[in-house]
Amino acid sequence: MTPMGLIASINTPKCARPRLFAWTALLSLLLVSASLAWSAPAPLTSLSAIKKLSNAEASKQLPVSFEATVTYFRGYERTLFVQDGDNAIFVLTTTSLKLVPGDRILIQGTTKESFRPIIVSSGLTLIGHGAPPHPISAGFFPLIQAKVDCRYVTVRGRIRLATDGESSGRHETLLDLAMKGGDIKIAVDEGVLPRLSDLIDAQAEFTGAVSGQFDGKMEDTGVLLHVTSLDNMTILHKAAVDPWSIPVTPMDQVLTVSDDDDHTRRVRVEGVITYFYPTEMAVLQDGTRSIRVMTPTSERLHVGDRAEAIGTPTVDRGFLTLKSGDLRSIETAAPVTPLALNWGDVASGKHAFDLVSIDGTVVTKVREHAQDIYIVSSAGHLFSAMVRHPYVYEYGVNVAPPPMPQIASGTTVRITGVVIHDDANPFNGPMGFGILLRSASDIEVIASPSLLNVSNLVRLVSLLLLVVIAVCSWVWMLQRKVQEQTAELATRAEAETILERRRSRILEDINGTRPLREILQQITELISFRLGNVPCWCEIGDGITLGEAPAETSNLNVIRQDISSRTGPLHGILSAAVALDAPLCANAPEALAMGSWLATMAIETRGLYSDLVHRSEFDLLTDIYNRFSFERRMGVLLEEAAKKDALFGLIYIDLDEFKQVNDQYGHRTGDRYLQEAARRMKHQLRPHDLLARLGGDEFAVLVPQMRCRADVEEVASRLERCFQDPFLLDGYSLEGSASVGVALYPEDGSTKDSLLSAADAAMYVGKNIKKESGQKIA
């Protein structure tokens, strides 16, 4: 019935009205359905249509429903590559299907932006199984330029490195393949070779799915080929010579026999200079992109100039870098406006080498010979801001660096500079960073520290002392003018002057390096002098008594004053004693109060200094030495060993499978595991051995005063055995183990880096031996 018919039917008899209402309801339902169908976009049904989308279009989460053939599948990491004809794409999926290359599937889901558009699957349906797509032969440049991204390809090259690895707890074989133009990485999921080292220098062919490697800023940093199994590898030519059989070359002659096989093309980039340190490094920024240029140029380029750089592209610690670069200014440009970020934004890794500004509070500052370092706290996290001083030496003459700005601890500042990260992996959570400042003016004071601090108290006391000295001087001048002053008044003025001198000397010692016990002894002597040389003593923690405490006090009048603390329990008690029949000095309470105040200042100032020293030298979690203390001690050992022709040992320790402890039991249990491991290892060492935590689950031990390698290996064996007993933590019983590596000075190296590398390599040999022998690694 048409709408006009419905309108006309209003005048129908009452017996026909139920039918009218039914037709009206049906028509309304049809109109609503048509409206919903019109508002929802139709799903994309072909891979070719999806590949034409831009990242901006893919971000709208468009629905898809298309068929394609599987070229690679790793279910435990939700990784799926599919191809249909010449088009291929990455699919993020969770499925119980056991897919293999050649499976034809129906994929339903939505689009998502990434390095390029990808698919987030909501459902997979297996249609059938057939042959994988015919792989195309790909060279290095199509791979690195992402022209065959996600495609099923065949590559050829020489295997530079082959190692066993793990991904999400599953075994995989990792290879570096040298191709004409550059290197790529290959990950093989299934299949185990008896000796991976047999593959080194072999010419081989691999078939798999291509993907790019990129950092937190979505910048392409390399190529990774996903290969399902070693069945997809063909050895074309085995290595002509076993690489382990070639003659050993002395370290100082490696450049004379090297064969440079790197044909990477030189590139040129343009941008605004945001950082420049002559003969070392520059940073160029162009919009939201930035790059580091390692350059030997000493030309005085200016921050803010637009410049061009040429160099060889490489990846250094995961970051795009131009090595052997050269720069020159093109024109004077407006300086780049720094991005105002918080700590979380910078720690995400998305702004590596960008010019940023971040607010924080100065914790401490250090003046070094070639740079100034500020330790800044932001959102409860610490980072460093560095100002480097170029041209410290000029023609052999030591040139003093410019004055360091006097910024007090506790000052709120705005730091502007270039972000530097130690590592480029953005997937392990926030990353540590530092800020390279262009000059000292990049630190802007926002708010001064609180007026209530030790420095201001010292100034106040000094002012009071000046007032007292002025009063004493006035008294002395009055004494000269007024002859009626008595000898008692002169003696009293002299005593006051001596008293103030002693108090001033104590304040100077508090801010100096004099031992705390000697300062407290001075305070008791000051109070004794003030009260007429009566016995005065100080009782502090652990039953320590300083000063002149009488053996018997039953016949003495003892006056006591608490040595208070600003934040906790009392530091101790200050006491003075006078004879019962002697008159009590009217200034006794005031003198004891002054002594208590001086003692509080001395104890808390030294406590703060000791705490800062301890934090700088010890690891806060395990309370053993940190990497800074370890490297400093190692430097001393190297100098002593070189002078005395002595030996010392280095033991490198890596906790086996520590990541699984964090993943399975949580970071709190992981922290307690590290603490218990450090405690056990510390008990295996001699008093003069040094145990340090280098970072994460890595430890090292310096073993001085040893006679031969066997002495070091005996210590290493004890360290390895101390993990045999289970770790009882938070109700869990964990089986622990560690891998150790030993290096001996000077047999395995004569520098910090060479010894650490030798011990690290020895540790990995031991770890691999465990794995190959089937030994359980907890």
C-alpha cells in the first residue's frame, strides 16, 4: 500500500483499522532499517582496495571482509602476513587456527594506521589450503625502500651472523644477511641446525614475508624477513674458508688488513641545526623529523641556521644516524621552536633528537672539566641535562670553561635542549634520557627554592655573628672612650669575642670536611667555656659519649638539653654539670640551647652529605656498588696494575631468564629476587673484592690481589654455585641460576672496554654451553 493509500484509509470503517496499524508499523520498520543500512559504510572486500588507503583513511577503522593467502603466521605474537596477487598486508590477529603458508582464509576486521595501514582482525575463517604465492626475487634497495613491504619474496646474500634466539619464550634462529647494497635481518621460526656457525659466510637463499624495522618515531631503521622454517632456506655455496681458522691479527693492525665490503650509498639531508658540538656531533631537525650526524668538522656552525649534511646512513643503538658526515650552512633561518613536553612524553622515545623543553627541579649540579651536568627531577623521575664546553684546549694551553650558573638545589627550572636516549626500543616501557643543552642559557629559572634551607640558615647565623662582632667592637670603642669601665667588663667582652670566634669556627667546620666527632667535641668545649669551664659532654646514638663526662654525677647538678631532629627521633642529649653548692650560671639554658642547635646542624648536614654520596655510589635496589663506582674502581686497578705489573680479574654475571621472573611473578618479586641474588653473591667474596650491579640483571666483580686465572675462576665457581638453593620469595619457590664469564688483566685485555667485552663474551659462551647441553636454566 502506498502512503497515499494509507492516508485515504483513515476514513475506512473501524473493522479495517487493525490492518491499517499493521501496515504503518511495517513501513516504519523498513524506513529505520534503510536508514541504518545507509549510515554504516560497506566493508572493503579486496586487498587491492585496502592497499590504496592512506594512513589518515586507515585511522578511521574502516570495516573489511576479504580473502587472501597466508604467507607467514606466528600465532603467539598475533602476527599474520597475507597476500592476494601483488598486494600484501600485515594483520594483527588473535586466533586458535594453526595456519601455514598457502592457507586461503577470509579476514574480517577493521583498518588501523601504523608504519603503513594494517588490519586488526575480529575473525578469521579457513577456506582451504593451497600453494603459497610465487615469491618474487628482491634486492636490497626495493626491500629498504619498502617497495615490497609484506610481500612473499626470495632474497640472496652472504650470511654474516647466525645465532639462536628467543621470541616470547619460543625458539627462533636469527641471521644477518649481507646483500649488495646493505644488510637485512632474518628470523626463522622452526628448525634447528647442529652448528649455526657452519652457516657463516655461506651464500644462501631465503623465502619469507618482508617487514620493516622502525623506532618509536615510526622511522624505518632496517628490514626483517620472517621465514616459517629452515625448509625455506637453500645453501647455494658453502663458505670457502672456515672463519674460525684464519690467522689472528694483532689489535693494533686490524685496519691494515681490513677488507671494506660496505657499499652503502652516501645521502644528503637538510634541516635546521638544533645542536652542534665541533669535531663530534650535530643534530638537524626538519618539521617533526630529526637526525643525528656524526661529523669531524670543526667549522663554527650556528644553532638556528638551515644546513645540509652528507654522510653514510647507519643505525646506532637503534637510531638513524649519518656517520662520517660533513655539514655546511645554507642560510640563516628562524630557530626551531622547542616542543613543551612532560617527562612521560620524552621518555616514550617519540621525540629522540628533537628540540624540546621540560620543567623540573634541580637536585644537584656537577662541574666537570669538559661539561656541566645538572640532575633534574620531573614527575618523580630523574634525568640529566648537560652543557658541553668545546675547545677546552687550544694549542696545548688549558683554557678555563665559562663560569657555571649558580642555580641552587630546589630551584624550579625549564630545560631546553635535544633529547638523547641510551636505547631505541620503545616497547619495554619508558626509556631513560638526557638533554643536551646548546648553552648554559638553555636553563631558565622559573621559581627560586624555598627560603627555609641550610644555606639561608648559615647566612642568617653569619649575619647574627656580624651583628655580635659589631656590638663587641662598639663596646671596645666605648671602653677606650670611657675610662670608668672596669676590668671585669673588659674581660667579659674578650670572653664574648673568643666565644663568637669558636662558634664561627664550628660553623665553618660544619660546612667543611672536618669529622663529625671532632665538631661535636668542639661544641662541648664551647659550652664548657661559656659556662666557666664546667664539665660538658654529648651523648649520641649507639652509646657514644663525647666531651668531658664526670665519672660520678650524684654530687653534681646536671643540666640537660635535647639535641632535636627536624624529621625524626632525637639525635642525642647535651649535658653540663656544676657543683651542688656553686651558683648556676644564668646563661646555662641559653648556652645549652645554642650547643644543641649547632649539634643538630652538624649531624643533619653530615647526614645529608653522606646520603648523597651513598646514592651516587651504590645501587638503590640491591645496596651494592653501581656502574659508576665499578668503572671508577676498575680505572684505579688498571693504573695500579700497569705500574706494578700486577694481575687482577673481572667476573661478568648475568642472571638466567630473569625476564621470566618479572613476567610470571611481577616486578616486586623480581626486585626481591635481585636483592637476594646480590646478597648471596656478596657472601661469596673476599673483603677486598668489589661486587657491582651494572644494570638490569647484570652484575660484575673485580678480583684484585690474585695470583693466577685459577684464583678468579674459583671465585666465579662460588658465585655460580650460590644460586643452587631455591629462592623463597613472596610465597614462591624459584629455581635460580646465573651465567658467569671471566677475564684476566692483562691476558684478556688492558682497557675497561676490552676486559668487559672479554668477560661478556665468556659469559655468553657459558650460557650457550648450558643451552646446548640441555641444562635447565631457571
